[in-house]
Amino acid sequence: AALGAPSPASAAPAADDGEYLVGRGIADVTGEAAETGMMGYSSFDQKTSGIHQRQRSRAYVVVDRATGKRVVYVNADLAMIFQSVQQGVIARLKERYGSLYGDENVLLSATHTHSGPGGYSHHVAYNLSVLGFQSATYRAIVDGIADSVAKAHDDLKPGTISLGTGTLTNASVNRSREAFDRNPAADRAAFPDGIDPAMTVLRFRQGGKDAGAISWFATHNTSITNKN
């Protein structure tokens, strides 16, 4: 999922202005920028050697004013979200807000970049090519995500939510078309171009103005090789 795209034309408001509180926040999650293995390609030779772009965590908090129930959605510039990150973020949020945020209402996702530092999982297999757990990177990620949620919490204002769907046919390609073409005829007929063109966008507004969006689209979100 990614943040910031406008909603498709088919989107319709899900509520009148003021039924929800909407907040958004961005914070830095850039890990160790030099001599650290990168996450994604499992290559021992791919190490960080500077910063091309800083990595960010983008968070939304939505509160149903009628019930008081709330949900957090985070999209971070990372290869993956591990249980280690979820546990760390929840612990930081509990320090600040008590039981307001927990596993039941905090959703963490990643852009799936292959160009950021690794070593932030608590599972050995995911840290092998990075030569072990990298505590500095882990702290940067956990603290940054928690900070983005805190900023979204502080940004809560009356707003609306809209859901839109559409198709996008010129932004992806099947990278294993030969294998796909061996699927049953019914499967091939459902996706004649070998891709899923469906796109879903959740649009947020505050005070009648666009505040951001979350988009879902089936593509492998990596375009830089392991030679970067």
C-alpha cells in the first residue's frame, strides 16, 4: 500500500464531515546508512553506503466519534514488517497512551523496498545475509513508526472517509508469463493480460480538504536491482 494518491472517480464519501476524526503523521525510519547489509535480495555483497532517499513511516489514525473506537494504519518504507517491529511499536505506544493502541487496532505494512538496511527481525533466517541483528536499525524503525503514529494522534480532526475502486492496466507486468500461461483456462480468462488490474483507494479528508490516501494494487514494488 502507498500513501498520497488521489482517489479514483468512483469514490463516494462513507460519512458526513465530522462523523470521524482523521489524523496523519510522517516520521523518519532510516536505519544504518553505511556498512550494513540490505534487506530484500539476500545478497551478502549488497551493503548500505550512503542515503539516496530517507525512509519514512506514514501513519493514519481514524476514530469513530460515535463509539470511540479507533484504528491505526501505517505504511513504512521497509522491505517487510516483522513481529519484532509490531511488538516494539506496540510497546512504545503503550508507554505513551496506555491501552489506547494495541495489537487489536494497529496495522503495520511495508512498501517492500529492497533498498533499505536489514537485520531488524527476531528470526535468524531473515538476518543471515545481514550477518545478524542490527539494533540501531531496529530502534530507528520502531521509534520512527511510533513517532508517526503519535503525530497522527496529535493531528486528529473531523473528517471523512471515501472508498474508490478502478482499474490500472499500464503500471505492472507479469514477470513470469510463461508460468502463468500454464494455469487452467478459467484462471487465464479471468486475467487476460496476466495481471490483476484492480486498484482500491481509501481517501481521507479533513475540513473538506484532501488529507491523504491509501492505495492497494497488485505489483511487486521494487525497481532497483541489488547493484544499487
